[in-house]
Amino acid sequence: MIDQRYYQYIQTIAFYCSFSRAAEALYITQPALSRFVKNVEKDLGVTIFDRESEPLKLTPAGQQYLEYITKFIELEENMRKELKSRQDAISDVIRVAAIPTFSAYMSPYVIPYFIKQYQQQCDLKFYEYTNKYILNRLGARELDIAIMNRMPEIPDLTYTKIMNDPILLVVPYNNMMKDAYPGCVNNLDNPIKIDKFNIKNETLFILQPWQNMRLAADRICNYYELVPKRTIEVRSVVLALSFVSSGIGITFACPSQIRSIHPKGDFIYFIPSELANITDAIAAFYSTNNNPWIRPFCQCCINALTHI
């Protein structure tokens, strides 16, 4: 079987554009992660990451490697799906996965809360994957719950809202913003209505078309008729926020992402009041899944995250 680290480690480094941040997210040391990548590069005879770029990025060979290993893992998942029974038996195990930014922000609160409540009754298995991989595993019935920020249109899939996580427009708090909005620096808990801000002279950093935050950003721009001077596609919210930190553009992000990434600099935040809840955190699961621990886990999420 394929070692999941070949996918998870490389994908996590690519997501955070940093060995150090990826190591923190993976709960391993940076030297261990660097050795792992160097061993893979030595075995393949190619360089996976361009270490001279700022921020760190995949080389063309690295991008192709990630695409191949993703296909290999999907083939393995399909094999498992075909070989295992599709029946959902009553279980004392709950299998949960979250996208990386949610995992970094929520798991320190949710996991201890659930363990404290049910450690003698239920075994929690918690994973961190990309949105696409989570949906594949959920569809294969190898996960019970997916923590994400957009409900996919899949038959029999339902959800429970577990946390308010409104989408915000993130703007550098430069001299122009100081004059227009004095005293509003880093107003994450009290954002300004987005209809008070014109982005026609701004560069908007957006994610790729299939990513949830991009879908939400497109919907907001269409609804409010926001037309930036230019748009630039990037791979992750981490990379988008790094450009905003440099003062060269704006982007969309949620409070959970901002608090887990900790971008450098001063910002001002704008909120699309009518559409703010389209990125709220949800726990998605199949209505046909009869695992009795789904509802208790969702309730633990709500309880643990209510007062953050």
C-alpha cells in the first residue's frame, strides 16, 4: 500500500508554502520533514520544491509528482471501496477529517472536548486532508464526518453548522485606509460592511476556480458588483495573505484562516453582510450513515467552538 506521507507531506508543504509551517501543521520537526523530502527527491532524481523562490513553491516536476501520487492514492481508495462492504455498521469509532486551516484552528478545542466527554466510550480518529480527498474518502464510507466550509451538492449528504466563520475581504491598513477608516486597524471582530469599499483600483488575489474560497469570492463579487483592477490566481489562502501582508493587493479569507495563519502586518476587514455565512464551518455526513457518534461529535464541536 502507498505510504500516505508521500501525499500528505508534499501537499501540506505546497499548501503552506513553507517547510516550517508545514512541520507545525503535521506535528513533526522541520529537519525530519526536510529529510523526508530530500529522500524522495533523491529517490526520484528530481527536485520537488524550488527552495530559492519566495514563498516556497513546487517545481514543474514537483507539480507532476503530486498529481501522480494523488492518482495513485485515489486508485488505492477505489480498490478499498470495491473490496470492503458498503454497509455502515454500528461502531464505537468516529472517523473525522478536516481541511488544513480548519484543522489547525479547531482541533485544539474540539478534540480535547470530545475526548473528555467520551474517551471511555468512543475512539476518535481525526485526519487532515484537502477538500477533494476528504470528499473521496467520505464517498467511499471511510470517513463519517467531513469538516469544511461549503456544502457540496451530493445526494444524501447533509450537514450541521458548527461555527460562524464569515468570509471577509482583507485589505492592507495603509495610509489611505487610515485616513478613510481611522481606528479600524485589525478590526477582525468588528468588520466594516463591504459596500463601503470600492475595489476598482485593487489587485485581488483569489484561489483557483474549484476551491471553496474561490467559489465564495466569485459569488460575493457578482452580488456586490465588485470589479478589481486585476485578479491573480494563487494556490492557497496562505499565499494570498502573504501578498496582502506585502501591501500589493487584497484577498478574501475567514477568521479561522486568519487566526491559524497569523499573517504579518496591519489589516482592515470588510464583511459582505448578506452573504457572510456562506463560508460557515459545517460538519457534513451521509444521511444513510447510522454511526451513533455523528450527532454527539457535532454537538461537541458546537459546544467547544461557541465561546472562542
